[in-house]
Amino acid sequence: MTSFIIFIVALGAGGAGGYFVQEVLVRRKKEGAVQKAEQIVNDARSEAKDIVLSAKDKAVKALSEIKKEEQIRRKQLDKMEERLERMEEGIERKETELKREKDSISHRVNQIEKIKEEVKELRREELEKLRQITKLSPQKAKELLLKSVEKEYEEDIKEQLKNLEKWKKDSLEEKARDIMTSAIQRYAAGHVVDHTTSTVSIASDDLKGRIIGREGRNINTIERLTGAEIIVDDTPQAIVVSAFDPIRREIAKQALERLVEDGRIHPARIEETIKEVKQQINKKITEAGEAAMFEVGIPGLDPRLVKLLGRLRYRTSYGQNILLHSIEVAHLSGALAAELGLDIAVAKKAGLLHDIGKAIDREVQGTHVEIGINILKKFGIAEPVINAMKSHHGDYPFVSPEATLIASADAISAARPGARRDSVENYIKRIEEIEEISKSFPEVEKAYAIQAGREVRVFVSPDKISDLESVKLARSIADKIEENLKYPGEIKIVIIRETRVTEFAR
């Protein structure tokens, strides 16, 4: 029993002690939390003070910068105001000066008018006094004066009349020459047309409108891409293609025939068709060169040289086809070489290639003989062949018997009746010169002579020249043509400046 009581007492004492200890711990935690809270509050207050101070500093700095900027702008405004005031003062001074000058000019005009009136009055008085003194009418006095002058300057007047008569005679002779030249050219038009135009047949005249296109865009595209002139006139079921260059004319003709047959006629299709025709023409040129090579019997030439030979199919000299002329010279040279016991192969090859320079003489500077020599050397043609062909115009000495044969055969082929017509060659030469002069200006991209040389269409680069400068360029081309060429009538220069923009929608 006693033990139980002691246990109870001890338990109570332990509980009381635990409670006391717990109370102490709770009190200490509470005090620590209070202290921590106070510390947090103090830290927050300190941080808030720092933030406020920083904000105040920033505000002060911003205000200072704003004041500085305001001062700068005020200074700028002050300067602008001063400048405007000076300008206003200058304008006022100019207005004052102009007004003063205007008043001065008005005063001078009035004085001049008064002087004119005084002069007129004095002249009337003088004439009246003269009439009273001489008792002659104005007409009679004029006749007497003219007779007196004629008698005094009789020799001078005769000399002047003689000079006028000579000038009139020279002027009339020059005009007569122009008229005769123009008449001769018109008279030869039928012959020239055979060499410079082709006709494209169409099923219906309704196709002419489609070929021309809206605002002429189709026909302009064809002429720009081919360099030929498309003539759509009243000729029933026919369109005329005109160009002095047979290759251009053939490309335009075949392209038109394909477009008419296909029925789709618009700029994109036109460009595609002309590209295809050009490829086909290049193929025909190669075939013509190969046919000429095998006809003469000299195979084995470089394919590029064969292509140049084929281009001669579309060249003429004094109206004579140069490829046919070259084949004829080759056959004649071979026959002469066989008769004289000379090298037939050299003679034939030199005869066939003697005018090869004419294939590119419109693109390269120099005579066709010099160009031909350079071409043959480039393609490794034997020296005896080059020596034989280079003397056919007497530009180089005859260094071999074959050279004499080539010159003789060339003269025989050219001199036979009906082989050549001078008017066509002169006409083509003039057309070429017109185009070359037009292309000599750096702004020009292309130039095509049309209308039998009476018009040249010049295509310029839009990024190199403006519309206003195009007017000056047209005058410059006209002046250069007048200075360097002789021609009947007049030549119309048309400058075409076109900007094309392409974009793709994907």
C-alpha cells in the first residue's frame, strides 16, 4: 500500500514537472517566434526604406535627365526660331528688292515706250520734210533709191546673182539625185522583196487579230525576239515577214506557222515556240554544212567548223548564196587542179572554206579573209589550205599554185551571168551599218533595222537609261547615222524601253 502511494506521488510529481518543463519550452518558443517576427518586420522596414531611397534616387536622376533634355530642346527651338527669323528677314529683303526692281523695270518700260513714240514722231516729221523738199511720193522715192543702189553696186549684185544661181543649181542637182535614188530603190523593190520577205499563209483573216494581240503585245513579242518585222496588212489570208537577215526571217516565219497551226497565241507560247524554232534552225544549219562537206567530198571536218559552214546557207553576197557559191568554187577548183596536176584535196577544201569568215563577220571585227584565216587556224586546218584560200581577194600574195586556182574559181563563180546583183548587197550592207551604229551606244541591248532600212527599233536596258534620256539617245543615234551613212529619204529611230518583272506563285 505504501508503495502504491509513493508511486502515485511520484507520478504526480513527474506530471507536474513535465508540465512545468513543457510550459517553459512553450514560453521560450513563443518568445523566439516573437523575436523572429520582430526581426522580419525590422528587416522589411529596412528593405522598404532602401527601396524608397532607391526609387527617390532614380526619380531624381530621371528628373535631372528630363531637365537636361528639356534644356537641349529649348536651345534647339531657340536656334530654329533664330533661323526662321533670319529667313523671314531675308525673304522680306528679297521681296523689297524685287518690288524695287519691278518698279524700276516698269519705269524703264514706260521710258522706252515714250522714246519709241518720239522716234516714230520724228520719223514722220522727217519723211514729211523729205516729201516737201523732193516733191516725190514714197513709192517714187523708193524707186529712185533702188535704181541708185543698183547702179552703184551693179558688179556686186551680178556676183551675188551668180552665186545664188550656182547654189540653186547644186541644190537642185542634189535633190534630183535623192529623187533618182529613191525612185531606183522603189523600182527595185520587187527584186529586194524576193530576198528580204517571206509570206505565211493563214486559213482566215480572223487570225490576224489574234496574232497582233491585245494592244499589239503578241506581234511586239515576235518582233522583239526575232528581229524581224511582221506586216499584217490587207493582203487576204497572208502575213508578210520582213528582215534582211535570212536566219531571223526564217525563225519568224516558222514560229508564225507553228503558232497559227497550234492556235495558242500568247507571249509565253510565242517565247517557247521561237526557242524551239531556233533549235531546229541550228540543226538545219549543221545539216546544211554536213551536206556541203559530203557533196564536195572532204569529210572529217570539225563539227564546229561544219556548223559555221552551214551558216553560209543564210548569207548572200551581191545576191548570190554564199554556201552555194562556196560549193561551186570547190568544184571548179578541184576540176582545175585535176587538169593542171595539182593537189585536188587542198584545192577543194580551200575552195569550200574560202568565205568561211562571212559566217561571223557581222559579229567579229575584221575582213572576212582575216576572220577566215583565224577560224581555220583555230580548228587545225593544214597550212597549205590556209595559204590557198587567203589570197582570193588579193589581200595576200599568191604563195602556191592552188592559191591562184582559188582566186580564179572565185572570179568565175562570181562573174557568171545572173550570179550576183549589186543592189541587194548594197541594200543589206546599209541595213547592217544602221544596226551597227545603233548598237554602238552602251545603253543599247538590241537593234533591228526594218521597213527596208527606213526604221530602226532600238531596245535599251531600263536600268541603264531613263525615259528622258531615251529621247536624247534617239537624237544621238539619228545624228550618228546622218554623219556616217548615205541613204535616200529618212530613217525613223524608235527607242523601246521595257521593264519585265517575273515572280512565281508556289
